[in-house]
Amino acid sequence: MTARESALSRRTFVKGSLAGLALAGASGSALYGCAPQSQGDGANGAADAPADQIAWSQCNVNCGGCCVFQWHSRDGKIVYMESDNTGDDALQARACLRGRSMRRWLNHPDRLTKPMKRVGKRGEGKFEEISWDEAIDTIASELKRVIDTYGNEAIYKIYGSGMYSATGNPSSRLLNVLGGCLGGMYDYSTNMLSAALPFLYGEDCGPYDNVFASSMTEAELHSDLVVMFGNSPAETRMGGANIVWDFARVREAVKERGGRIVNIDYRLNESSSGHPDEWLPIRPGTDAALASAIAHEWVVNDQIDLEFLHTYCVGYDEETMPESAKGQNKSYRAYLMGEGYDMVEKTPEWAAPITQIPADTIRALANEIAAAEAPFIMQGWGPQRHTNGEDTSRAICMLPILIGKIGLPGTNTGQREAGPAVALVGGLPSLSDKSTVEAAIPVYQWLNAVDHGEEMTATNAGISGVDKLSCGIKFIWSYAGNCITNQHGDINKVHDILQDESKCEFILVWDTVMTDSAKYADILLPDAMRAEQLNMYTNGYTEYYAGVTVGGPAQEAPGECRPSYDVCADIADKFGKRDEFTEGKTQEEWIQELYEAGAAEDADLPSWDEIREQGVYKRELPPAIGLEAFRNDPEANPLKTPSGKIEIYSEQLADIAATWELEDDEVINPIPVFTPGFQGYGSVTDEYPLYCAGFHHKSRTHSSFGFIEELEQVARQQLWMNPLDAEPRGIADGDTVAVKSPAGEIRIEAKVTPRIVPGTIGIPQGAWHNADMDGDRVDTGACVNTLTTYKPTPLAKGNGPAHSIIAQVTKA
């Protein structure tokens, strides 16, 4: 049975121009090393051509898609790749142009190929080659020293998402075998949303499931209006194994039913490009003000579903308030009507100057949503990545709640579209039960934990598991990530803190190329990539199907690169714990065992021999409706909130606001409100008169692929600026400009375009930082995190400054 025959039919691809564009990209070009025509003699099928060896693999970086590759190798070297071509009408997990450049990454001259130790200052990027024996001895010795001196809580595995594989990141397993390390809460993608929404929908509410959100396939089937807050799948989730394909079908289906798409964004993003009628421009960070004004319109026009609110919710009006807050004008309705909190009525006229959306437009949108039979309201993860993101994420969710359009066909809960709930195979067990560490910190707080960890508590830093950290972070373990500097925030501040080696005493970085974060390593290890070893993973989390891919190796790893599993086993051996770490199994044996365990639970999965032969398996998933069970029977299916209901007013948040140690400019609200936030609306000055926000860029997945020259040629790093802001500054399209914020300065090419709201500039995130840190520190790589000020948000203690920046732009 071939892979093509085994793939199950799912849905036909979108017809018309988008399909043509997909085919153009699929057949596309030797520029990305995809086409065999560019590979020299014999590649065109000549009679004397050697037979290709084909190995299946996936794009393992964190766009969430995990698109499928077929590597073609000759004489042990990859010569070109095809993407997924299995199934006729089924989903084809075809890689986007980023994924199709993966061969450039694999065989790039900048690959790290030998272990190294630092010989210059941290961040200077000066290293000398060492042996694996010296590297492993040094790492083990430093781990032992830190554990003996400070305890396991002093070790921190820094956030990184550059590796998705069943066995690809064994770091947690090794560190747990050694007694554990300081834990990390949330993630950089959904930090504020992940912290806030459990207070609304219950403690098990997360951003990656199909229980609290509806699938895009459900919108395709039944929705007559789709309202998107800051969600651009054509940029963030490109490729055949990403939700962009479902979104294209949704657009067609909704319009065939006479409905439409509304994309609320500060840019005319790629998802709305070609469909400008779908774009509703908004000032970044003001989505909660728009949501509040829409809600106000529904109240005054009697368009809310009062029965739903009284049955399923706490805190809408005085009748549904908890006893602790009754009679104090603390309800959500009181906030909207100006009867409580700031005593300002949230009319469209109030919201218009904040959002830059005319009041009449706000009223029209409110009426359009209220009139829809099945509105599918969702938010991407950009709106919550502001300093007021905790409130924003809940405020957007209030829209379907207020009109009772939750748990019904074609509706959504205000979250991003649902991810698949099925994982056909598991991953390498982390052995978390062996950890002795109870403490965990919000992931964005690691820099504070290096600088003054012994001062951090549950009430001033949001840590969990303990009341107070016993010490600061002394050992950083960084695998397949670029979050020490590039993806973290306030790079200049990070650099300054890490220069003091009495604070963080040792940094291990493990990667494939010299990222900016890798320059801060004390020991730098070269990793083997997934195409260079047996690899297995599921379908990712951003397209609504179930699947698994098994394949490789397609070529040998270059130089002295080694699989991380084998290196971790060697480190464990230095502690006398190799057998405890490996359980007597090689990585290949683990992969087979994990697959067969999945197959034992799922009779539809191929056998091990069959999956090794066919490489990829896919199947359809039924659509999902978020909170359907709760809507159908709230008593039998209560939410995990204190009341079992949707908590518009949260007594838990009110208690946190009253007991946590907050700065004067920090506020935690028990209801979803609009607050400007640090460097948000109203914070611009004469020195920094522009708002600035980052956005995800087509040439990179976060910072992954950021060094591939060909991708940079296709989608350059450019600052978006409205002509109304560019012309007074004498800036023309293509000019090099200087962008300065309170935190730093960059150089970048200007893209002067009406596709961005006036008064705001947009900078693609993920570009690689490039500055003389002993000199002027001007970043010519144009990394947006050179401009972000390090100030964790009030509740999540998260990376809200990623999109909340004030700046000035001048011609360089």
C-alpha cells in the first residue's frame, strides 16, 4: 500500500486563484532548492541517473503546522525535496516557501559542527572548538556544582520552541532525572491570554484545544459572519498543514451564504490582501475599547441575550453578581453604562478617538454581529501580546457571551480557532515525577529571576508552587530556542544583566547555527537536525486533522553534530544515571515503542512496518463547537470556575488585585475592561510620537529561517509606515530609517504604504539582532526586541511589551 493510497479523503482544495497560487508555490523554483531540475546531471530522469533514496520528515519549527517533506538523497546527501503529495482530495501538508528552504538550512555553511566554549565576553560571539568529552564533562561539572551549591531550583530551562518532535527535545527528561529544575508557566505566544482566560472560562481553559474554541471547519459548515481580531493565518500559519487552507474555504462558504469576513487589524494583512473590503483598521492595543463600545450598543438596543447571561454567567448585571460585590456598581453592565469603575459610558463616540474607528462604523458592526445567525468571533494572539493583553483577551470573548452565541453551530467562544485534540502518538516521557522542585515562574520572568530571583514572590512576581524563590537562576539551559535575547525583549537590558557572571554563572546553548542567543553561551553544542536522524511527530496544532509522520535519516549530520538524545544520555552517565535516562533504549527504539503504543490504542493506525514504508498517515477529524457540552447542560458540564459558570466578574481576580504587590501604573481588573497599558494608547510623547507594534513575517517562523538569504530576498525586513507619517519626515519607500524607542535603536528599510493605520508603525518580528554591544548598540539587523522595554504585564507577568512600544522614526 502506497502513501498516496493510504491517505483518507478529506475535503477538496479551494478553487480559483488561491489554488492557483498554491500550485505556483508548490511547483516553484530552484531558489528554494526544491526542484530536481537544479541538481545537475541525472536529476531530470536520465537513464543513467542513480536512484534517489527517499526519507519522510517534517518542518519541525514552531508555526504549528509540521508540514511534510520527502527528502531525496544521493550518496548520503540531500539533493532536493518534495513536499506532501499523498491523497487526491485529502489534505496535502505541503510546505510553504519557508519549509521549502529547509535544505538551505540543513546544508548552510553557517551550521555549527563542533562543540565550543566561550573565550570572549558573553554576547561577543568568540568561541574555540573543544572535544565532546570536554563539553560533556564541563556541563556535568557545572550542573553538579550548581545543584550542590544552590539546589535544583537554580537551574532553568529557558523557553524555546524551535523543535517539534516526539523525541527531539529530551532536556526536561534529563533534568528531571537529575532532580528537576525551576519550572516555566505559559509561553511567549499566548502568555497574557493563557493567564487571563481561565478566570473567565475555567482553570482548564487553554489556547490549544477544541473544548473552549470551535474549529475553523465548523465555521465553514455553518457560520454566516466571521469576525477576526488580529488573526492573519496567511502569514502566521502558511502551508498545507496550517489553518490557512481552512480559512480560504471558510471565506468561500460564508460568502456563498451571503455573509462576510471582518478582519480587525492595524495592517491590511496578508489574509485580507486582495479582499480590502474585509479590513477594519484599528489602532493597535485598543481592541478592548472596540469590544466595549460594541457591547454598549447591544445593551442600549436590547440586543443582548439576557436569559443566556442569567443562566450561564456571573457578573453581567447586579442580579448575577457574587455576594461579595453586590450593591457596588461592579458589574460589567455598570462598566459599560458609566455607572461604575471609571464612570465613563462606553459609547461608540468614546471608542472612536481611541480606536481610530468612526462611531458610525462601530454601530454598523455591532448591528451586523447582532443580526448574524451564527457569528464566528475569534482573536489571534497579537491583540493579547500587549501590556493590556489580559483585559483584551477577555473583552473580545465578551462579544459572543453577551449575545449568547456560544456552544451553537457555527459559533465560537472568542478564542482563536481550535486546534486538533487528537495526538496519535506520544512523546518521550519527561519523568516529571522525579523532579524535586515545586517552584515555577512565568516564562517572561526569567530575566528578573537572574537579576534578583531571591526577591521574587508569589505576590510580586506571579511565581507558583512556593511563596518565594530560594535563589536566582544560576544555570540557564537553552535548547532549540532564541529567547535569551532575540525573541525575549529589551535586548540591551538582557545583555547588561548577563554580563554579570556572578548572577547567572553558566549558560548552555544547543542549536544548529549561531543565533544571537547562542553568542551568550559558555558552552555551545551543535545539534543534529531531524532530517539527520530517525524522526517522528504528529500533525502539529494548527490544522484540523490527525496525522503522524515517521522517516529519516535523509543524510548524515555534518561535522561532529550529534542527536540531543545521545548527548543527554552521556551527560546522565556522568551522574551514574544513564540507564535511568535511557531505560536501556536508543532513540530509534523509543520512537518505535511510542508509535506502537499509539497504534495499540488506535486500530486505524498502520503497523510500524507500514508507517516506515509509507512515511505519512492522515485522517479527517469531525468539526468541533467550543463549549457545546456546557451550553447543552451546564449542570452536568460545569466549568472549572468557582461558580461553575462563565465568570464575567471574577472574585479571584478581585482578590489578586487586592493582595498582589503592584506598581503604581499596574492594574488587575475583575471584569474585562479597556485599559491603555504601559506604552499603550495615550503614552506617545514629543520624543516618541508613534505607536509601534511587531507582527509575524512570512520569511520567518519567529526567528527560525532568519539567516536564510533567499527568504530575505523574497520578503525583506521592512518597517510599515503610512504616507501621512512618512511624508512630513521626508521618508520615501525603500529609504533606510532609524527607529528609536526608550529601550534602543534599529536601522531598517521603510515600506511606505496605506495598508497601515496612521500614527502607527509595524515591524516584522524575528529578525536577527546585529549590533556592536560594546559600541553604539544600534541594531542593523532590525530586531523589534531591541525596541521593547522589559516590563512584564500585571497579571501574567508576560511579554506584553512585544506589541506595546512607542517610537520615533527619522531618515537615516
